[in-house]
Amino acid sequence: MKYMELIAPCHFGMEAVLKREILDLGYEISKVDDGKVTFLADAAGIAQANVFLRTTERILLKAGEFKAVTFDELFEKTKAIPWENYIPQDGKFWVAKANSVKSALFSPSDIQSIMKKAIVERLKGVYGISWFPEDGASFPIRVSFMKDVATVGIDTSGVSLHKRGYRQMTVKAPITETLASALIMLTPWNKDRILVDPFCGSGTFPIEAAMIAADMAPGMNRSFLSEDWKHIVPRKCWYDAIEEANDRINLHIETDIQGYDIDAEALKAARSNAKMAGVDRLIHFQQRAVKDLSHPKPYGFLITNPPYGERLEEKAALPQLYREIGESFNRLDKWSMYLITSYDRAENDIGKKADKNRKIYNGMLKTYYYQFLGPKPPRRNANK
């Protein structure tokens, strides 16, 4: 059993959630940095991480890490990596992405072309050929520089893992599936508690919650680049991961997950996406404004991504909208509310200071995850 280091990038601020997911899969964490968690796994771990992890953007197989402050150094140290262990003679390889923070080498295009040349030189010598057909499996390489230290990984996922395969229809300003999952997992919500999203849009929060409730693996209905890396990840690893994913699903649970939106088109998209995800039975969607929000039961959760007013014409409506959010929340009995927004007067207009507030970058947009914590429900008496 050969162990490798795998790198799982995530949204800044979500490292603890991702770390917990990786530990739950049974793998050992080797390092936690801003926006990524590195862990040790075998070949089966590549398949399991891609199929089961909800909060990472992709899984990178770590090929090397080194310090480089000149392009000569970058060339030589890239060439020193044993690329033949990963890339076969017919492999298609390129440096798909390079980024640099506080480092002497900062031009992505220069970093990419020099690293590609170094890899070609290495493989020329190993395979004894001067031209590569590159008509086999794909090996996109990603490098990130932080304070002159380059971390080099090969992308095992391909299309970003937030693409679960269910979101065929979207509305404006959707939240990504990976971020929605992470935000839900930051709360104490579980499948026995009520969850309502009053601004559900194309349904991402309710759908991700339903998938969590049903223990449905996020990657079970899509494909991954490394399925073609048979010399690194045997086919059996993928079959086993999908078989386990199928065994774990339980769609017969009782849940109370609801998605509301004022926009009929958004709800049409949400219903279609929920059906595509296979969780439509677990979610109730309804056209309803936030001011009309009500629920007879206590101890529920509002988890939502309300309008931010990024467009000027929407900004004027925000104070009234957030007042309505506050008024509706106050009418709910012993509920908690978790709300992600970039609107800086959210607490003021809601009329209540959040118990916790976490800064999160949603793409390039700085947002805050406001957490208004309700009381915990009384513990059920096990003897009754």
C-alpha cells in the first residue's frame, strides 16, 4: 500500500470543515494551510476523496515542493521531480494553472512555460524519445507559490468538484455547491432538524442539505480525470468507492427541508435541479416572499444567501428586505439563522447583532457569514 500526499483546496475559512471530512474518511492530515488541507492516502484515497468530500474544489496529487527564486532554479527543481512515476509516455500534460503570492517569481505564463519545458526534458531522458504524442490520459499540473516556495500538484479531479452534475439550471448569483455544503456543515443542523432557505434561488442550500441528510456522496454521478490513470489508481478503487456510495444512500428518511423564493423561474430551476440530484422527495419548494415566512415548530434553522445588492438598482431595496428578514426571524420560535452576505448593514437592518460572524471569500467577493444562534432543543429522554 503506497501512500501519497493529496492536497484538497477549499474556500478560505472552511479548512476546519474540510479537515473534519477527511478525518471522517479515515485519512491522516499532514498539513493545514489557508485555503487547503494536505493529507496522506493510498490509491483508494484518491477515488474516495473525489467521490465523498463535499467541501473541496478538487483533489491534487502532490508531486513536489521546493524553494525557487530564479527561473533557472524553477527549471532544475521541476526537472528533478520523478515525473515518470506519474506521467506515462503517451500522457497529455501541461501546467494548467500557476499562482504566486509574495514570491520573486510571479508571472503565471513564464512559470507555466518553464515548468513544461523542464518536465519534457526529464521525460525525454527517461523514455528516450524526443517527441511526445500526448494522446493518452490527461495530467493537468497546478503550481502555487507562497513566499518563494512552490507546491506542485497534479489534478486528479478535472472539472471542479463543485460541479456535482445536478445543477442544469441556474439563476443569477448562485452559491457554489461546495461552499453551500461547508456553510451547512458549520452549523449544528442535522437531518432531524427543520431547515428553511427563504432565498433558495436554484436550490443549492436545500439540495446540499438533502444530500447530507440522505448520506448521498456528492461525486457519485460524475466522472474524474484520474479514472484514466490506471497505473496509479486501479479501476477497482473507483468501483469500490461508487459501490460504497450506493450502499450508504438512504432516501427513506423523514426530513423537513424547505426552499422558498419569490421568483417562479428560480423555483422551476430548483425543482429541476433537486430532481436531477435525486432528492426532490426530501425538499418542499414554494413561491413565497420572506415577509410571509412562518413555521409552527420550534428549533429550526434558516440557512440562506439573500440578495447582496451588487447591482445599483437593487441596493435601494436592501434595507427593507433585511428588515423583513429580521421580522420574520423574530416570529419563529427558538430558531437559529445563518446568513451569508456582502451587505455591510445586514445586522443593523435585521435589528440584531449576530452571535458569531465569519469572513468568507465567495469568489473574489468578501462576504460575512452571520450566525444568530437559537437555544438547543431539550434532549430526548431515551427511557421514554
